[in-house]
Amino acid sequence: MASVTSLSASLQQRVSAALAAAVPSADGADPLLRRSDRADFQANGVLGLAKRAKANPRELAAAVLAELPADGPEGLIGEIEVSGPGFLNISVTDRAITGNLALRAADDRLGVPFAEHPGITVIDYAQPNVAKEMHVGHLRSSVIGDAIVRILRFNGEKVIPRHHIGDWGTQFGMLVQYLMEHPAELESTPRAADSAEAGEASMSRLDRLYKSARTLFDSDEEFKDRSRKRLVQLQAGDEETLRIWQWLVDESLIYFHSVYDKLDIEIEDENVVGESGYNDMLVETSDLLEKSGVAVRSDGALCVFFDDIKGKDGEPVPLIVRKSDGGFGYPATDLSAVRDRTQNLHATTLLYVVDARQALHFRMVFETARRAGWLTDDVAVKHIPFGTVLGKDGKPFKTRAGESVKLEDLLDEAVERATAVVREKDVKGELTDAEIAERGAEVGIGAVKYADLSTSLGRDYVFDLDRMVSLNGDTSVYIQYSYARIRSIFRRAGDAKPVPHPELPLAPAERALGLLLDEFAETLDSTVETYEPHKLAAYLFAVASAFATFYEQCPVLKAESPAEVENRLFLCDLTARTLRQGLTLLGIHTPERL
Ligand code: ARG
């Protein structure tokens, strides 16, 4: 495993050194090197420097150029010139491109370095609610969270997932009481070999239960009263009450796992630490806040106030740590979770992949934790928001009957459509039914994940299956096809092997593809820095598009010389490996044939 310095990073060093030599006061200045349409790269940093030094930018650029002549065909810099008001246009040599790619290809991490100082990230994602159907919002949290976990782990970070499921709160008094009065309902769903079947059975059981309990609760005052008392028993840790509550949680987990299986996302039970997991800390959390004066009594409740957080009426909106009836809610649980994650799990970074609509809640929780000293400057904390999933009409996604759409129905439909696409593509009938079904699932689930991951964080997106499984456009299917196409080239290649030939001149489409492939590590780096998987998604789409142009313009197996065939196969191979690694990090499969 050897990390590889990208061409742009090497150039960056060279240009910085030349800047410092030409203008000694510019030592350490950023040359602002960017990819460019006019040359491979453009350095714009001279402009700002000239402005500060009150110098003529073109003259200054010429002075830098004098320190940085082209290297000739054996070196890095092929051509360099001053352009426009004082830019430097720089092109690298073909030899440097192929040579650098050869170094990447020789490394099983494609030259991507590990983080220099890995930390411990606790990431809160995939947090559905017990005894309730999962909805599309839970899909987004799971898909984005899973991709971030994969990307961070690849980077060398220690990652601890926390699935903060909604398994505590007033409705559990009602549910447990109902079950105690109707013990026949307490029959567990057997864990079937087919997880989808078991999941469906447990969800319909829970759904029936929820509805019956609710009806009784709304119509029968005495039952309501017994439910309230049951809630107190639950919070006090009464054994029998807890046993039945646990049954509800276990039954829900069967259902959650079935959906995650379908989504091809791995969730480990030891990381499922729901709201109930912090129950023992709540009193202490609120006492600590009260004693330190961070929280104060207001109308009987224990509250934290913020100068800059006010409601529409101008009145301050507090974070309620403890309600006036002595009960605890969502904020107290999250505050306790911060303590647990920083003090017991020793997190250096806390991430929360949660609906953008909870932004204010997290702002208040983080600020409170800071005031209490549970979050220090040594710990980075970030809410990673996602927007709402919309229907084609631009309104929050609903069924025709106006109900929120069941996650599983969506996934099933995506797989169905993708299977049709795979079957249609298989004109020669080479695939067996089982293969078509397997690929249909890989393509369909991949398409749903990709549509989500290619959307910038916090933005709403339209759930449009037709677009998602399309072969054209910015879809995972398009990227998966590029991968499969390359695999098929190799099946036809006979004895020809991928071998880099740095001595060969490159066609424009080869250069464009090569320069992109060299950017993989940098793309991952910026994806990690901002926790934005869409940067990786956009990169993979760009690689697949550059490959399409290359494939159109540069014959591979019919290239002019055996060396050129080998060099193009080499580019194909590195493209396939980059696409495969990239999609894997997004949680998406790359079938060998499509
Ligand atoms: N269960 C919550 C919901 O469905 C999400 C939990 C988010 N995580 C947290 N630590 N508050 O909206």
C-alpha cells in the first residue's frame, strides 16, 4: 500500500515554490490551481498576489514562469504559458499521466492514503421508530449514513454507529397496557429463513396492535388512565412491564432488519442503542444542567434559553430538559447521548444524519452540551441534514390515498422496474432468470441509493423511478453499465493484458479520462472533509462519462499497435477499479455483466 501524489498536488508544490522564488513575500501563498478547459490546469493565484504587492499581474506571472520552465517530455510540466490578465496555463506530459496512473494501479487502494490522524467518529443514522412503519425519511438517513460509514472507514477512521431508534415515550404505556390486557397478541413472529416474509408478518402484527390500542385509548377513559400508570411503571423499571416492552422492540427489530436486508445495509444489533438506552442517565443529565445553572426553571419546567433563538412572536424558544410533570423527552435523551458518546465512547467527532427539519433541535442540543462542558473544542460535531422526498408533483411523497408511502413498496417497485430494464437489455437471452433477478435487485436498490446520494445534503428530491433506473443521465445504472462494459471488453481481450506504456502519446479522450482517474483520492478527501457523498457520486458519473467518450473515440482491442492495445486496456482496467471502489463506498454493487 503506497499512497500516490496526484499530478495536481505535485504541480501545486512546483508552482508554490516558483511563486516563493519570484516573490519572496509570497512564501506559502496558495497558487489556486484548478482544472481548466484551456490547458490541463490553471493557476490563478498570481492575480491576488499582484494586487497585494501593487504589481502588474502579467509581469508577475512572467516572473513566476521564469522560475518554472516546462520540463520537456520526460518530466511533469509539458507546456506552461501566461494567459489572460495573469493566469498560468499548465499542461502535464502524457508520460506523467500514464506514469502516475501506473503507480495507482499498482496499489490495491488505488493510491488513496489513510488519514494521517484518524479519530473516533460516532455516527447517528438509521433510526426508525418501534412499532411504526418506516418511511422514506428513514431511507435517506440509512442510505446517507451507510455511505458515510463506508467512506470514513476506508479513510482509516474508527467508526461507531449508533441507531437511535424511537423506543421510549408515552405511546409505550398504551401499547404495553394493551398487550397486558390482550396477552394472546403477545405471540412472537418466528425468525423465518426469508427475512422479507418475517418482516412483513411482524409489521402487520405491530400495525394491527397499534391501531387497536389507539382506538381503545381514544374511546375508553379508564384504559387511558391505566395506560398512564403503565408508563410510570415502565419508567420505574417494573420487570413485567419491561418484559413486554422488550417484546415490542424485538418484534420491531425483525421488521427493521428485513427492510435493511432489502436495502442491502448492514445494521448490527449491538449498535442499536435507542432512546431507552439513555434512560439511566436522564436524571443525572438534568441535575447537572440545573446545578451548573445552564438550565433554569420556567413555569415548572427545566429549560435552557438561547439569545438568538426566538419564535415568531419574539418570545424565546427554550430547550425543555425536563417537563413540568417531571417527565423527560427527546432533548434530554439526546443530551445524555452526547455525554455517553464523548465520555464513554471517546468520540472525537459526532455526526447526526437526521432530517433537516430537526436542525433547530440539534443546534440547541449542541449549544447546551457546550455550555455544560460535555462538548469541547476537541470534539467536532455536525448535523448532516437531508431534505424531504417529494412526489413528481413536487409535494411531499404520498400515495394516491394521501398516506405516506411505505418504504418497502417503493423498494419493491424499484427492483421490479430495474429487473425489466435488465431483461430488456439482455437481447441475446444470455442471463438465467436467477441472474436477472439478482441483477435487478442490485440495479434497482443501487438506483434508489444513488438518487439519494447524488443529491446535495439538505435538499429535497423528487422520487422518480423512471428517471432513477434510466440508462441515460446521472444514474447508478449508467455507471454500472460502464463497469460491465469494461468487464466485457476483458472477456473479449484474449491474451491481451492491461500494461501501462508511459512512452506512448495519449489521445485527448485518454488524457481527459486519465486526469480524472488521478483525482480519485482528492475527491474522497473532499467528500470526507464535508461529509458530502454527492461529491463522490458526481465524480463517478464524470468518470463514467469520460469513459464513454474515450470508448467512442479510441478503439481498444483494435488499436494500432499491441502496445497501444495494452495501454488502453490498462486505462479500462483502472477505470473499472475506480468505479467499483467508488460505488462500493456508496453501498452500490457493480455486477460483472449487465
Ligand atoms: N427516531 C427519530 C425520527 O424518526 C430520529 C432520531 C434521530 N437521532 C437522534 N439522536 N435524535 O425522527
